[in-house]
Amino acid sequence: MPLELVTTDGLFRLDGGEWEVTNNIWLIGDDREVLVIDASHDHAPIVEAVAGRRVSSIVLTHGHNDHINSAVALRDRVDAPIMLHPDDRMLWDMVYADDAPDRDLADGATLQVAGHELRVIHTPGHSPGSCCFRDERSGLMFSGDTLFNGGPGATGRSFSDRPTILRSIRDLLLVLPDETVVHTGHGDSTTIGAERAGVLDLIARLGVA
């Protein structure tokens, strides 16, 4: 599947804290049409990567500011709808008090782009509305901040919950084949197989049912 990575740098802000982060933005499609996963920090390099192609949608893995803070500017430049799971609307509103996403993401829905179908998998835990996206043809997974190279995404801040993210990964992601490639919201990509043992060990140690 044609796939492009754009990275941008900025600040993640929540609960009064700030952290410097580098975010991954993924473009999926072909030479005529792309779908953009996340819109982080600066819309300009994303617009440059789009390079005049039609953007079918701007799909947000979750509502933390570092994944959405260039979404409206990007929408204005490429004329594409912003999609977010409604359970993260309160996080969106922290960034955009006077604007709104254009469409809701729903578990099990499919997103179409350039002959590919991405299935929406609602994986709460890092945030209530966190979603992953799996390309049905190639099997590639886009995990946002739910699963990283090295284990589950962070919890412990507002609207996050460690047992919930572990159940989401166990029940919805670890059922996929070990060779499934996982493209993450930060850092290097990984595979389901590479993360399986560590996630299951953490679940056992914490006694997550």
C-alpha cells in the first residue's frame, strides 16, 4: 500500500504539563488521492506532502492536542473533512472551543481511499475515543498512541485508564497475526508479534481481567 510518513515537532499539553514530542503523520493513498492520519503541530509539511492530491479525509486517532492541533488549518488548505471519535470531543474542545470535527468515527466503520479500505477499531484507554485503523488489503495497522514499539501507550493522565488500554490491546489488537505491521503515533513502527509477550506479561502482573 502506498504510504508516506511526515513528522512534526511540538508540545503535548494536558493537566497543566507540557512535553516536547515528535509526532508521526501518515498519508495513505496513491498519486491522485490520500487519507491523512493525524494532524500534528504544523499543517505546512503535511500540505507539502499531499502535493496537490485530493484528500479524502483527515482522520484523528484521538483528541490529544498534539494529534489535532493543525487539523483545522489543514482542513482549510485541503478542503477535507475532519473525523474524530465522539468520546474524545472534550479533548477536541480544549483546543478548538469554537469549531467542531466534521464527522464521527464509529467502531467497525470503513474508510475508503484509493481503492483501499481502512477498518476503524475503537480502542479506548489512552483516551476514551482512541481508535486504530487497519488496512483490510495489506493488514497494516495504524495505532496512534494505543500501542507503541515497546508496549502500550501512556496512561495516568486525565481521561486515560491503564486496565482499559490493556484490555483494548489484548482483545482487539493481539487477535491479529503476529506479522501485522503497526505504524505508531510516535517513534518507530513495530509488529503485533514483537509486542505480544510484553503486553500479556503486563496484564498478568497487574491482574487485569
